[in-house]
Amino acid sequence: MAQNNNLEYFLVVLTLFYLSLNIGCTQSRARVPVNSQHGQVLTCEDVQTSGVHGLSDRETALLLDQALESDRLADCWIPVMERCLNEDKDIPHEHLAKAIHVFNKRQYQDLFDKAVFRYFSSLANGEDSYGSEDQLLMETFCSYLINNATTRQDQNLKQASLLCHRLDPDLYGRLFR
């Protein structure tokens, strides 16, 4: 009986020690600090709870850059990018391109669609040039939307056709006429 109590005590202490190590490691790894314009240190966790509207474009870009540099795609970059897309925050073009690659999975379909639209909108606004890879993405994405639209009045289809018309009139003629 005394051995069982000692064993239980040892297991409880070992479990507490393990949890304290993991919590300490998680907390130290969970921070991607960014100095804000106001002298504050922002972290991914701060942005995930409070949103991105209070951040400048520079702070947002810096936070996304540092999340990628510190190899924190899943626990920092993805949630912050999701907030940026959902809150209609300006996103640097290179992060939109990364978002298209990362969110190109069924579980992220809504975020993928938003990232693609924002990416093509940034191209239409002259932030970068429309190239052959962009044309392939546009054709694939528009074809996907055409095949999956429930009506001709589908909002995503309308938005895609407008962007396609603006960026690639030849492709627009082939797909939408």
C-alpha cells in the first residue's frame, strides 16, 4: 500500500514537472514580438485576441514576416493572416502569394478564396505584374468557380469575372463569353 502511495506521488510530481516544462516552453515559443509605433511589444497572441485594426500596415507586415522567419506558420502566421483577410486589412503582396499556397486545402477553402481575390486585386491595382503563373492560377480558379457556382449571379463568380476582365481580357473572353 505504501508503494502505491509513493508511486502515485511520484507520478503526480512527474506530471507536474512535465506540464511546467511544456508550459514554459510553449510560452517562450509563443511570442513573436514586434515593436509597435507606440512603443508596445505586440505578439501573435495579442493580434489573435484583439484583431488587426489597430495595427499599422508596417506592423502587420513585420508581424507576418517575423512569424515566417521564426518558423511559426501554424500557430502564428496562419491565425494572423486569417484575421487580416477577415478584417480586410492591407496585406503585403508576398504574403498574399504565400496565403494562396498555404490555404490551398479544402479545410481553408474560404480563406483560400479570399486570398486569391485579394492577390488578384493587388495585381489589378498595379502592386505587381500579371505573369504566366498568375494567368494559370486565374484560369484554374475561374474554372473552379464556374463549375461550382450554383447560379450565374454567384458573388464569387461575378468578382472573379471582373478581375479576369481587368487583368486578362483574352482569358475573360474564353471563359466568360
